Amino acid sequence: MEMTDFSKPIRQSSKGIIIIFAFNTVKFFKKFFVILVASGVSILKSKSLGNITPTMLILGVLGILITILVIAILKYLNFKFHLSEDDFHLASGIINRDNTIIPKSKIQNVYIKQNFLQQIINVVSVKIETAGDKKSEIEISALDKPTALLLKEKLFSKNILENEIKEPVNERDVFFSVSPKRLLLEGLSQNHFKSFLLITTFVFGLYSEFESYLKELKLDKQIDDFVNQEESTILNLLITNAIIVINVVLISLLFSVIKTFIINFNLEVVEHQKTVEINKGLFNKVSLSLTPSRIQNLVVTTNRVKQYLGLHSLSVKQAMVDAKQQKNFNIVALEKEQLNYLIDKLLLNYTEDQGELAKPNRYYMRISALEILLFLIIANGLSIAAFGLVMLWINTVFVPLAVLYVYFAYKKAYYRISDDFVTIGSGVIDTTTNILQIHKIQSVKIKQTIFQKPKSIASLVISTASKSVTIPYISKQDAISIYNLLLYKVESQDRDWM
Amino acid sequence: MTFTNLQIDTESIPSIDDVVLKPISKAYLKIIALNKLMICTVLISAVFLGKYFIEKNEESLPINFWYVLAAVIVFCIVNLIVSFLAFKKRKYAIRAHDVIYAKGLIVHSIVTVPMSRIQHVEESRSWLARSFGLATLNIYTAGESGSDLSIRGLPYLEATQIKDIISAKVNGND
């Protein structure tokens, strides 16, 4: 392979024109979509608008496309970058020439991504992120893969010395790669309540939309007869409802499976000496690296079914990463041992049962009971208003669910505070474990409402650079002593948070 | 490397219970009062404006109007009382290693930000605050916006002093 010389200004791969062109076209049509459709429809209807005929419209669109193409070519020609000893230089812009210089030491992350189009024409895009505001990031949209990898390596070459991260260059130690079967299980065992609710509301909305249509078509009477027939016995009603519910469940299952596959296709965790790399995605391939020093929180999620199947998700919250990327730092379908190994790699000396396990006050149950009661009252009110008193039977389903909700919310809530870590467990259907390192705490907060004061109960909010976690409803005394302890540790250790 | 792992005596750790929190300047109460009065005026005039437009079109609905007005006025009075009472809860303290700020009547919170986690400090003054000789101290951390502190209603002199102390500490650590 020919090594690319980065010391002289170079352009990206000439395929970049296609990428820029496609990107700008999509952007343009997104912006003017409404106007275009409206004018297009009115032209087609009346065959002309003012003096514009369909042919002229097509010509107009062609003209716009050519303009975008010309802009894309100019952009490509003017987009040049090179590396000097300590900096990354980028010249861009057609009329306004921008010259961007980024010191290598200030580069926070380098991502390699590949969307669907880029996969087809076999190029990757390299995204360079710096600390600071979101506008300061740079994307080179078309490089062939070896060049991109080389560039990434070169960009980090200075950092390596500073952060003492030494990565073996050609060693690829694939620690974990997911099989389609496990992805399927992962998708199936997801918490379907959310998508269930979404689809239910969607179906209801659709039904009410159709109601007016049906009336218009004078079909409503037939439908009503049909429905009445069906509803003549309670058994029938139950069967119809059951069929609807099963359908909705099936749809939400399918939805989850497809989503899981698209996002996590070919998920691969590669282990380097100090860092961990994640590769995944079907249409949008991403390659990310995790640096232990930048990790702020770890969130482990699983649920009953997943636990049984040995599926755990690990979400890594890093500092200085924008919200869109944050979602991608998520590794699904891990076995328990793999999870523990990975956590051990990312957090030194962490073990699960470090520190004493403590639970929130029973007040927690009362609060969640109150919350769910409020929800029940509203739900009942709505259903009675919409369907009459018949719908009260639904409480036979809701009330046990509510009781289970309160029970599990309390059962799964706990916290542990050890020498270096805070672990907080929560969840109702999911079991969520939040882990954070004490020396990465940014601030601590005690919260107490006026109703909690007589009972001397308070909540503790612990913030790191990427997430705030709450230890809910513990006794004020405990809250204060944890507060003092955490602050003492942060302030006396003098360790860097990043 | 010699590794020591001394037991920490939780009793002897400095506690926030022992810290004497300082109330913010009394003058800030005036600013709160002015702000709240302004909101009330806006709300009440909005109600009257609404009445004017509805009457123009439909001529009736006066009963509803009085209910709405009463509700708005009650809301304003409660809001004013709560924010007056909450004023007493606004307190702060600067320790050698951290900054503490407490506030809130209905939801009382005490936030502490260690000095070593502060990214930068700034002191800002609105037009109103300037005329009362007050200032706001904004303390930024690298964390989520939730962990940033903003102490309002400090006497200007004190705000600058605190700012200098914190800046010196933050820069000294580097």
C-alpha cells in the first residue's frame, strides 16, 4: 500500500464530490420540501402555475441539481488539509476561505464513520472533535479506509506521548463480537412497554382519523353493526382485545428487532492495550474508541429475561462527547463474564460487591405509590369519559400492575459506596446499575422537599461531567454523611477528573 | 510505592452541618419583589386584554372572566409570598476546598462544588442589580449544566472578592 503523505496539503478522495453532492441535495430538498411539493401539486393539477409548465419545473429542478453539483465540485477543490508537527491544518470554503488550525493536543476524539452511500462507493468519513463548542468539529467526508486509519493514528501520535497511551499499531485483539442470534434475542427481550404504548396511541389515532372517513363513505353503520355483533358477548370482546394486543406486541417485537439489528449490526469490541474500540452499524458504520481516563459513568442495563439469556448492555458515558455520539457508546448482548471483564478494563479495581449495600427509605414506596395512584386516576377518568363505566374492568389489570411496579421499584433500588466507586441500582422492568468513580464527581447536591422535611428524608444528586445520578429518599442523616464523605474524598485526593 | 489505606473516621470528616451559611444581600429582596410584580402586571394585563377581545366578539362570558382574574391574582399573591419566604433560604458559603450554595423553600437544595472541579468563574451584573449594588456570581464546572452554580444577589464587592479567591485557587492548582 502506498503511504499517504500528510505533510503537504492534500484533497480528499475524488469520490468526495459524490458525497458532498448527495449531502447537499438531501439538505436542499429537506429545506424546500414543503414548497416544492405544494407547487408541484398545484402545477400538476392546473397544468400551469402562472406561466410555469411541468417541463419548466423539471428544467428548474435540473438547474438546481447542476448548481449543487458545481458547488460540490468547488467545495471539493477547495477542501485541503495537511498535518504539521503539532497541528492539523484545514483550508476550506469557496468564497469565504477558512483556514482552521487545530493543535493535535486539543483533539478529543477522532471517529471513523461510514454511512450507506459511503459504504457503496467504499470511502469513510473522519470526524475530528475538539473540546469546546459543537461548531468546532471537522468532518472529512471521503477518504479511503487505509488513509483514514493512518490519519487517525497520526493525529493521535502526539497525544500518545502526553497521555502515555501506547497502542500496538497492527494488533487487533477482537475481544467480543456479537452473533446474529444474540442480536435477535437482544431485540426480542427488550422492554416493549414504550413501543407498545407508542403503537397503541398510533392505532387509536388512526382509528379516530378513519372514523370520519368512514362516516363520509356512509360505511359507519355497517361497521357499527359489525362491531356490535362482535361486542355482543364479553367473551368476544375479550378475544378481539386479545387479538389487538397480540398484534401490537408482535409489531413492537419486530420493530425492536429491526432497530437492534440496524444499530448493532456486526458489533465488535476490539481491545487495545489501554483503549477499547467499538465498531458497529449496518447503514451507518461507526468506529469509536473509549479512553478510560475520559469515562465518567458506566450504566449496565438488563432485565429478568435478559438476565436469564445472559444479555447485558453496557453504556459508557464519556466527557466531552456530544449527545448524538453519546448514544453510540453502547455495547449490547454481553455475557456476564464479558461484562465484568470490560468493566474491569475500564474501571480499575472495581468489583461488584464493594462497599456496604444500603437501601432507600420506605418513603420511596409511598412516593411511587402516590405517583402511580395519580396515573391510575387520570387513566380511569379518561377511559370512563371515552368509553363509559364499562371500562372499569381495566382496573383488574392495572391495579396488580401498579402494585408490582411499586414493589419492584423499591426492591431494585439500592446504593453502595466503596473506597473509589458509587454504585446505584434502580429500575422497574429493567435493572439498571449506575457506576461512577468518586474522583470524577463534579458536584454533590442534597435535595429535600417541604413534605420530606418533617420525616427527615432527602435525596442526593451526584453529578459527573456527563451524567447526574440520584440516590433517592434516604434519611437526611445518611444523606449528609455520604455528602461529607464524597466531598472529603474528592477534595483530599487531588486526582484529576479527566 | 507504599500504599496506605487508612480508615476514614466518618465522625471527623468536616461536615456541612458545621458550616455557617451566609445569607445573601437583603437588597436582593427588592429585585425579587420587582421581578414578581412585573410578572403579575403582565399576567393581569393579559387577562384584561383577553377580556377586551372576547367582549368585542361575543359580548358575554363575564363570569368566566372574574374567575380567571381571581385565579391569576391568587397565583400572584402565593407566588410572591413563597418567593419572599424562599429568600431566607438563599445562603452560601466558601470553604477552603469548595463552594456551597443553598436555596429553595418547597424544594430545598444544598449544592457543593469542589474548587478543584471549577473551570471558570464569572461575575455578572444586570441593569437592575447595578442600581442596587449587587452582582451575580456564576461558577462553571465541566459537568452537566445541572452542576453549574449561580449565586445571585451578592454585594458587588463581595462577589469580586470571592471571584478573585476562587480564580486564584483554580489557577493555583494547575
